[in-house]
Amino acid sequence: MGKKLFIESKYNSFKKTISIDGDKSISIRTLLLGSQAYGKTFIENILLSEDILNSIKCLKKLGIKIFFKKKNCIVYGRGLNGFEYKKNIILNAGNSGTFARLILGLLVKSPYYIKLVGDESLSQRDFERVITPLQRIGANFKINRKKTLPLKIIGSNFTNPIKYFENRGSAQCKSTIMLAALNSSGETVIKAKKSRDHTENIFKYLGIPTKIKKNKNSDEIRIRGQKAFKSFRYKVPSDPSSCAFFIVLTLLSKNCELKIKNVNVNQSRIGYIKVLNKMGAKIKIKNVKKLYGERQADIVVKSQPYLKKINCPPNLSSNLIDEFLILFLAAAKANGVSSFSNLSELNKKESPRLKLGSKLLNQLGVKTKLTKDSIKIFGNPGLVTKKTINIKKFYKDHRIFMTSVIAACTFNSNFKIDDANSYKSSFPSFLNIIKELGYKFKFI
């Protein structure tokens, strides 16, 4: 396989039913909690992306036996604080910010220093948001001036329940504290700005003593620590963030209809569907059911010849953090000027996504107006770009790569995209589905 992907311009029509890979956020959380349960945990339809495989390697270094066959996984948990490992081990999280931050919450009683490292992209991301509360709980860190990876953590025998206000809308920060609370005596209280609530749902499903009070802009979460829980079974639903690429591809194409089966439709994950429907899409959620604490359903979408501009509500930003790039692409084909704000967290992901998203649209010939935390997109529904567009230097960000592929399919442009393997960190079947829908590409 070459280092670049070349995708040929081609308008295509399709009517398909597809399945998407398992949800990445839930796959990582079930692995972590399976390691803390007593006994044999079965996880079906687990995502087998590079991020998950790196997570499994790290857990094995911590003494957890994990076996998997195809998309099914068995985790032999050792109970709370049951990790067993040698001194001076190094955990390499690769590109996974979710695993890197959440595993720290389970190491607050580590008797030895553990070094945590990541790839070039992850090593530029902020870890202060999890270091600060974990220090209050009792963990100690050796960190650099920027408070990024690599870092070292050592725990304490005396971990404290804390009260903490999480004001960024970071599900990773909230979840890290919740995992640390499992090994803390007494009651940990977190007041958290609204964000993804998968960890709360899994805690409830596993019977971990958790009380949640939902308010308009924040949630109050109370966890009673040091309560053992048994092994469990879990079937991971399809990842809604991965679905977003194919939903927008269908909307922006001609004479297309797509059904995506068994998708996680947690309300904190489908804000992008609400935004697209406000823009004139008619995306339907059917056959809703609740399994393992999460809402699942089929999603049906048809081509939409006309999309309206959107003034995206700022309060949705934390729920759209992984979908903004593909929403920008939809706005580029909409009629009128769309605006998105409260985007500062977008530049703290795998790449400076706000800046690079604007650059991608400019390469397509779409005008944008950018600030440090907002963007205006001057939609051009009839725009067709005939030139070959080169996408380079995007920090191997999987979402930049996948958005570029969808742009090639919908703007009738030839694209050459660097780092052709970058999508494998989160969505290994992405290009297989592109091919299934009739689009042609090659590696060069």
C-alpha cells in the first residue's frame, strides 16, 4: 500500500444498507471496565482499530489477559486495582487520547512509576485537564513544562474522594475522574458541563453505585468508591461519528439512499443529525431500542438537492467535536453563509482541526472567515472543482483524511491525500465502504 491515496472524481448514485464499525468511545470504556471487573467479560462487535489494538497492548502490559476473535473480545478482569506489572513499564497509547487520559484514572494506586507515551500527534495534546484532578485524588506525576506526553505517574495508597467542577465539556476528563473514583473511599462528586455520557451509562449498567442529577447546562455525578463489580457482557453499537461521513456523502450526492444499521443514537452523540436536519436534510432514526444502557437505532438518509445555511448553536459544540469537519463540508454546499462558534476545543484534537478544516474548504474554492474559535463558511451549492487537490501535513488526523475523501466524492474533484493509513486509527473499514458504494481509488 502506498503512502498516498488517489481518489478519482465521480458523481455516483447508490441505494444501500451498510453496517459501520463499533463505537470507539464505548469500545475503550468496556475494555477498561472489563479489566477492573472480577472474572471473564465478553465484548461483542468491539472496534478493532489501531487505537483499540494499542489500548489492548497497554492493558496486557498491566497484567490483563485479553483474547479476541474477529470482532469479539474476552477480557479476564482482576478486580479493582488488580493490575500486576513490573517496575518501569512504558505504556504506548499511540494516537488514542481517550485511552491515554482514561487509563490514568485507573493508575491512581500504582505502586511504581509508569511512563505513558504516544505518537507525535498525541504528544502535543493537553493532559493538564486530567493531571490536576488526579493530583487532588492522590496521584503524583513527573511532567514536562507543557504538561503533555510523555509523562510518568505513580499512585498512592491513600486516595481521596474529591469534589470537582469540570467546565470544559470534556467527557475524557469527566470519565478519568469517574474511573479514579472506583479506587477512592467515600463519595466523589463531579459537576460537569454537558458532554458525552457513555461512562455514566456503563457505570449504571454494571451496577456501580452512581447517582446522576441532570441540570440544563451541567450534570452532577456522585460515585461511591471501592465497590467491587462482576464481569459482564456487552455488545458495542456502531459508531455515530463514523456514520456522519456517509450521511453527508449521501446528502450531497444525487439519487442516493442509505440505511445504517444498529447505530449508537445516544443524545450526546447525534447533535450533528439535528444540525443537518435544520439545514434541510430529512434524516430519520428508526427502530429505536435501549440495550446495555445505550439507545440504538437504524438511520435512514436520502439525497438532499438543497441545503440551507446554519447558525450552529454554540451550546452544541461539545457534542459535535468529532463531526465539525464533515459539517463544514455540508455547509460548503449549502445556500448562504453558515457560522460555527465556540470551537476552541477543536484545535486541541489530533490536529488544529479548525485551521485545517478551513484550509481544506479554501482548496476546494470555498470562501471562509476564520477566528481562533469560530468560522463562517460561504456556501456555494453549484461549486465544482476540476483541479487535482493535494492534502498534506495534517498530522495524520484520521478525520481530516476521511473528510477529504468525502470532499473528493461530492465536489467532483481528484484528490491526492497523504498518510493513506491514517483512517485506521478509528475506522478501519472506511475505504471498504467507500468502495462498496461505488467509488474508485488507488494507492500511489
